[in-house]
Amino acid sequence: MLLSELVSRSGVTPDRMHGDAEITGMVMDSRKAKAGSLFTAMPSKNSDAHSFIPAAQALGATAVLTHSEEGFEAAVASGLAAILVTDFYEGVWRLAKIAFGNPSASMKIIGVTGTNGKTTTAWLIRDMLVALGVKAGYLGTLGFQIPGEERELSNTTPFCIELNELLAEARDKGVEAMAIEVSSHALAERRVDGIEFDAAVFTNLTQDHLDFHGSMEAYEAAKLRLFTELPKQSGKHFVGAVNVDDPVGRHWKRMHPTLFAFGLNSNDIYDLHVNAMTVTIDSMHLVVAAPAWKGQLNDDIVPLVHLGGQYNAENVASAVSGAMTLGLVDPVGLARALSAVRPVPGRFEAVPNDAGIGILVDYAHTPDAVEKLLDAVRPLTKGRIITVFGCGGDRDRTKRPKMAKAASERSDVTVVTSDNPRTEDPQAILDEVLTGIVAGRESVDIIDRREAIAHAIQIAQPGDVVVIAGKGHENYQIIGRTKYPMDDREMARAGLAARK
């Protein structure tokens, strides 16, 4: 369609507009421009996106969406059609929604947000829906996954142009439902604005990303947008589900009584209650009860779920709530759906061995997540807990001693090491982490992550459990701005081989 038609149909009112051109798609990366692309010159702290206009034009871009007068003039000087929109992010999502044919309107879309549990919850929702015969996909930390195809993503939640493009691809391949992780960054930066969500799940809120949001109040406000502001941008009936065991979830439920309430503790406001009967390192029996199902069942549902660790009961509650709010699960199919879900890579993932020690790799990288992880491991451990963890560079520094406190309080031996140091000095990060080690608790700091994991496995005795936290599924380490191959699971296996 013509740029003028795209602008008209989107409802965007440009501050300035020059020329017209045939538009075949939108891109925000000049390297991905093709014939007929509308190049979106996104504001950036690191560079002036308008400087990439010639590169986009060389690959066939015919028009530019700009955010400044200088950028608009540069586009016009290049001979391209151009529009200037001062409310840039709203302009981008409105244009992208039309350019890609509003793909979220054609599928069931559920968003999952919260500090911890987003990946597992979204993964479980997708697996449950597939088990119930729904052609479903997943998008988040573990990439973009639709039946027959998987690929990595650079962000947990992509910016709105890439997000709409991925959803359009899923729609065109017959996908009926998508479970999407929605990060607080994405909500604050309006990446998911315009996506027509049918439902959303809130898992919890604990300290993280304060380097970005500045305060817990701003962090919470970003999460809340998924339940209050975004539904107003959609023509769908929206249902939100919140974990009322979490103080923020309880507060939201009081503010918005129509929200679906779920949790594990005994509470008469629950719309869904989950209780773990037996828990092992790789499975659990749960009791799942919902007041709305009382007339349809003689007894509560007691499924076997192939996930280990007490805290995963909370993730199951989140996932079942999400599937219920979508209207795609009934009590008869629930047990079958839950028995079919698969463990999430890098989340409470066991590394099998014949040494008599347990080895678990997990993505936990916040104080709350470390607490829950180690609290889940303790009842499953006959011997000691040996925990290996680090903290990422160029991220919230205030959580570093808190991570150390959470780990050392719950571990018999704590091994502090590097995570992704990025542009910070790894030793300086370790020094800040070590200030939080509880006095009298055994600890060692080994800056090289490979050596740290090998050390933990070497000192482990039969009955001990080695917990390697922080990176989970990630198969790289970021030093400076470069990603180097590194996988905690592979390093654990190497440590086992060296132990022999």
C-alpha cells in the first residue's frame, strides 16, 4: 500500500509528511531493509538512527519514519518519502499494526509478566495448549517457537515492528494461540502496545532492573500497563490473572476486583488453588482446585507434572490460570495437559551423572529467585548444597550483596564467580557480591566460571547437590560487548569427567 494510505489507516497524525511511496513492510534495522521498506529511525542513546538512512536506502527503502526535524530533513534530502511523528512510539506501533495486517487480532494471545517465572509459565501454557490440540507457539527468553520452527531472539520481548512481523508469520502458518513473555522493559518502551491480548498473567514482583526503572514503583507501574492500558488498545474481551500470594498481586486484585486470582496459600479469594502433595527433583503431584469447577467434578484434579522443585508449583498455578483465562482448558483436559508438559531448558534442569551427586542448572538471577530455588532444593538434599553464582555487569548493582546473602544463607558452600561481566571489571563485581556473604558461612570466590563449576563438582560428595545459578539455558558469556561460547551444562559435564 502507499505510505499515505498506511498513515491514514493507522490513525497517526504526522507532524510533517513529504512525498509518497509504495510500502511493502517496515524495518527498524537498516541492514534488513528491502525494496519498499519503511525504515523506522528509532531514538537511541548510542547512535543517531538517522545516520543509517543511506544504508537503508541502498537496500531499497522507499520511506523513513523520523523522530526529529533534523532526521526528517535528512530523509527528504535523500530523495525518500518521509514522515515526522513526535509521539514516536505510538506512531510506530500504530503503523506496524496496519503494515503487518494486525496479526494479534487473528490469534489467541496471552502475555506473561513478572520478575520470576515468566519463561516457565509461558512455556507451560504453550505445552498445555498443544496437548489439548491447539496449534500454539511461544515467544520469549528461549526464542520464537512455532510448530516446526525455532529461532533465537535478541530480546525477551522484541520491539513492536519485529514482534508484529513474527506474529504475522505465526498467523500465516496457521498458529491459533501464542504465549508471550512480556518484560518490564518492553512495557516501559511500549514495544507491545497495539498487540491485542486476550489474557495476561502476573507471576510476582521482586527487585530487579532498577538500573532501568529507577524505583520499585516505576517497575510495578510498567508491569501494570499490561492489565490496564494495553486492553484499551484492543477490540477483544480481556481477562487478567494475578498471583495473590504476591503482595503486588493482592494489591492489584483489590484495585481491580474482576482479575482472576490464583495462588498456593489457603485463601478464600482464589479462583484457582494449587497445592503440591509430593515433590521430587524432577516431578511433583499436585492438587488443583477451582470453585468454578465444583459442579463438574466429584474430586479435585491430582495430576503428575514432570517438573521438580516446590517453586514450580507456583509456575504451574500461573500457567493453569493463563490457560483458563484464555478459555482453552477445562477440568477434564487439565490433567492430560499437565502430564504432557516438558521441563524448561535451564530451569531446575538436572545434569544426570553416576557420581551420586545432584547437579542443577537454573536461570535464577535475582535475590528472590535464588531464595526460591535453594528453598526448593533443600528438602531434596541428603547432604550439602553447594551453590555457584555470579552477578551480571552493567545491571542493577544494589542486588549483588542481596544475591550473596540469599545464596550463602541457604547453602553449605557458596562459590562466587563471574556471570556476564559485560563492560565492568569482573573482580570489581565479585568484590561487591562478596560484601553480602553471611558471616561464618563457607564461601570461595573463583573469577573464572569454568573453574568455579569444576571446583564445586570436585568438592561434592555423594548426597550433595551442586546448584549452578544465573545463566540457565544461555550458551554464552558476555565479556565487554562480545559473546563467547559457554554453557553451564556442558561445563558441569566437563567437571564430572575431570572428577573421574
